[in-house]
Amino acid sequence: MTQQLWDQLIEFSERCRACDLNKSRTHVVFGNGDPRSRIWLVGEAPGSNEDEQGLPFVGQAGNLLDKLLERNGFKRTSVFVTNVVKCRPPNNAEPTDDQKMACLPLLAAQLAVWKPKYILALGRHAASVLLARPFKSLKEIRGQVFEYGDTRVVVTYHPAAVLRNPRLEDIVEHDIQMISRLMAGEK
Ligand code: URA
């Protein structure tokens, strides 16, 4: 049943016209990896490589993400990776509030199907839709545990921010390790 719902959601997403991004997209980037994983990673929106391939985090930021995950005991293929916005905003623009709101029902439905125990929210756009609290800067909310329903959410910097400022790498690793410890402590 769960798999059937998931397959229906994939089909639904491919026909989605909830915002203007449907006009310029090549692919809807639904997510990849193992949706049954206890941990999901949620990023911002696909870039040009992701739009071309229909897969999340396959460019430079994705390579860094894979490295950070592996270094901290997670295989990219054994977690599920998706984005807040599933279609590429043209010209590398950041997703708008309207685009995030138009796409939120899809993310909420994805989460409702598999109910992951943990989410690592990558960057402020993911945090802005998953956290039920306003915040001024990522610094204020990273490395803490929040809740989205029964799912525990840890926020960290987006890998693209780490590419721009390599000093953030240690902080992201710290946050990934925090989720690892939470998972290890779980019954
Ligand atoms: N940045 C994101 O937030 N998501 C991707 O899939 C790629 C880059």
C-alpha cells in the first residue's frame, strides 16, 4: 500500500502545474535514495544538472554532500534525498515563497507516506518550511533538534554555502554526527 501511494505521488508530481516552474523544467526532481531510510535530507531546489538528470544533488554541491555523508558513516544510496522545491527555478534563482508554498503539499505527502524519523534540513529554505518558528539566520537554529510531526529535524548549512565558505564544513559534519548520535540512542 505504501509503495503504491509513493508511486502515485511520483506520477502526480510529473503532471504538477502548481506553480510556473512547470513551464521551464526539464524534469521534476522527486528525490532519490532509499525513502524507507530513517533519515531524509531536504535541500532547496534543483539546479541545472539536477534538472537535466532528474536527480537531486548531482552537481558540485552534491559531490560535497556525498563526501560529508560518507565521512560520517552514511551512504548516499541508503538515505533519501529531496528538495523543498522539486523543479528548477530558472537562472539559479532562489525559490520564492510562492514556489515553496506551492510545493509544500508534495513534500508533506512524501513525508506522510514513509514517515522518516529524522530530517537533516540543508539550508534556510528547507528550514523555513520544516520549522514551525521564524528565524533570522541559520546560525540561530543549526545544530538543534526541532520537530515536524513525529520527525526530528536538525538544520545545518547547505552544501553550496560550504563550497563558498569551507570553514562551515566542520559545522556541517558536527550536525551530521549529531543526527548519528540521536539515531544510535534510539531503541
Ligand atoms: N541544491 C539543492 O538544494 N538541491 C539540489 O538538488 C541541488 C543543489
